[in-house]
Amino acid sequence: MNRRNLLSLMISTAAGTALAPALSLANSATTVGAITAQKTARRSIAWRNWSGSEECFPQARKAPGSVAELQELITSTKGCVRPVGAGHSFMPLVPTDDTIVSLSRLSGVISHDAASHQAVIRAGTRLADIGRPLGELGQAMINMPDIDEQSLAGALGTATHGTGTTLGCLPDFVEGLQLVTAKGEVINCDRQHNSDIFAAARVNLGALGVLTEVRMQNMPKYTLKRETTWHPIEEILENAESLADNNRNYEFIYVPFSGMGFNDIHNFTDEAPSTTGKIDPNDGSETLKQVRDWLSWSPKIRELALSSVAKGIEKEVVVANSWENYASERNVRFNEMEYHLPREHGLKAFREVRAMVEKYFPEIFFPFEFRYVKSDDIWLSPFYGRDCCSIAVHRYFSEDHKPMFKAVEAIFRKYHGRPHWGKINTMNRKDLAVNYERWDDFSTVRRELDPEGKFLNTYLKTLFDTA
């Protein structure tokens, strides 16, 4: 059994156990929810994010097919205008009762420069749709996250990242931007032109305007060799720093209550694309189901059973084009919290999170993710001025995530963590102003571009004033 099949099976089995009380809770709210939905449906169609944790009933849903259409839409629309990508954020960045604007028709690679390995890409392009067109031009993105369903604008606006001690978040590879402001003005910016807007707009939360085009710094097309190997978690923690420094992309995943996790490593290779290390995906499935169904009452026995299975998983090796090797499928919905901590605190914080969760939250089954990200100089980037370790925790989408996330967030904050903009957190304006040295600079640019707050929904108004 390979890594992905094991994790999918662990999650799906545990999800089945968790689903019954969740369905009971949902049924108890059916009457109220149905009445509310019926009333609202008369005037609009619901928008929901991927996990279903955020929703709204906008009066208008627009999808302009050109910059000119977008300009007209923004200047003629009253009320709030919120851009929407793929809905993979768990924070309320999109919801509004007014107008949401999809960038789905503003997609595709527009142009490229073979000498500089740069390409201009429309902001509504899904990350999954960038790799192949760039590859045909002899280029590839320098790094990518482990989910590629997001739009380019959404990924940049929330500082989405991959992993690698020498690699920044996606906005760090941006060389130029185009956005449409609240007045309908088209602004082009880079490090030499409108440099303050450029510094603010690379991570912008959709609060400055609507992003339309991005000039990305890429590199020559390349192939990656991806290797995943399972180990006891203490062995992983002992070697994590060295592995991070000696491999292009390194992260580790820990399965709670198993004592086991796996190292996930990518490096450049000249090998031909191929796949090895695959085992019958159905092998061991009944055993894993029984472990979840029968042994959840005993964490110690549960760990013994799960670790026995994990220790039997062979090394998995996949050689493929870069854009095909970064991302993994997400077939089970969840809600997520991720914080970015100074690198020197990362492993200590992880140990505390693991100990706390396994002591107080025995129902948890989703893996923890631990990644490395290089520092940058982007005003609202969580990686501004410091190399970071990123730690992500998850809860099944229909379960109440708040108790565990509250407990985990306290540990993240203790170690001076900054939240991923698209992942659940409770930081308010005061908290953010303390943690982001250029917060006031960003706020100044935001007020200059959108003094009336056209792009601010209820949540963003709590972060930015329009005075």
C-alpha cells in the first residue's frame, strides 16, 4: 500500500465514524436551515467555499471576459465587490451580500520571454492549468504548493506556498502585476514602477483592487524525483533540519496516534518520467478499517496497530514533470489552520502541538503538515523578514474545529507565528499590526487605491478602516 492510499483510507474510515454524530447535528438544524435557505434562495444563489465553512448569498455574480468588462463592472456597481477564485480559502475573504466577481474567464498564458524565463499569465488561471502551457514554452514555475486547484490571483493574494528552505512563497516569484482599482483605473506595477503598490499587491487579500495579469519569474522546464519514506516520528524530527537543508523540497507529514510519519522529498533529476514503489492499493484496507472502528477507545493500542501498518509501507518513488509532482489530490473535505513560525521555533512548536492534540483530542485523524519557506520582503507576506516553518492542522469538514484550533493556535502564537491568510485564525487588526512591520504602509496604499472601501467585505472592514 502506498502513502496516498493509506492516508485516504485512514481518513475515509475515520470520517465514516465521525459522520454519524455530524449528521445527527445537521438534522437537528434542518428546519431552521431550510427556512433560511428558502427565503434567501428567492433573491440569490448561494456561494460556498470548498469546505462549506463559508457561504454567502450575493445579489450578483459576475464573470467578466475582458479587462474592459471588469472596469465597467467595478465602476457601475454599487456596494461591495469581492473577487473570487476557486474558493479554497477557509477565512471569510469572499462572502458579501453584494457582488462577487469570478476571474475564471480571465485565464491563460498571454506571453513569454524565452531569455528571462518570464511569462505573463492571466490572474484567473488555475495553478493546475499553468504547468503544461509553460512546459510547451520550455518554462516551469520555480515552486508550487501541494494543492493546485487555486486561481493564480487567489494563491498570490493569500501568500500560498510550497516547501523548500531556499524557496519563497508564490508571490516571491512575481515580477510584475496589473490590477483594476475601485475607480476602474488599470495600474501596472513592478519594482521600478509604482513600487509601493507592487510591494503591497503581491499579497493583497483582494483589498486593493482586482488582479488581472501577473508576470511570473519562472525557470527552464525541469523534472523532479519525488521520494516518500515512512519513519517513526522521533526519527523524522531528529533529521528534519538536515534533510531540509540538503534537498530542494522537503516536508514531513505526521499521522496522529500512529507514532509514524513520512518524509516527502523532491530533487532535480535527469531520469525519464516513471513510477516505482507502487503496491496493490487494496492491500491492507480491511485491516485499517478494523483499526479505526475497533481501537479508537485505546490510543496506545491504536498507535501500535497503525504504526505496524505504516512500517510495512515501501518507499514510493515518482519521477515526473515538476507541475505533475508537486500537488496531491484532496478527496476528503476539511477545515485547516496553518501558522508560519520562525524557523528556530518550528520543531519545538510541533512537539507541543502533537503532545497537546494526542492528550486532549483523541478523535483527530487528519495528518499534520510541516514545511519550510524562505523569507521575503513582501509587506503582508507571513514570511516577511524571516525564514519560517509552516505547521498545518486539520479537522473533518462537518466536525467542530474550534476547540482544537483554539488550543493549537495558542501554541502557534506563543512562538510568534503568523497565520496563513487563507487558513482559519482569530487574529484581529491589533494582532496583525503587531506582527506585520509594514501593516501601516499596506493600509496607506489600500486607502489611496480604495478610499471608500468598495473591496472590503464585513471581515476585511474589521482589519482595515476607510477613514
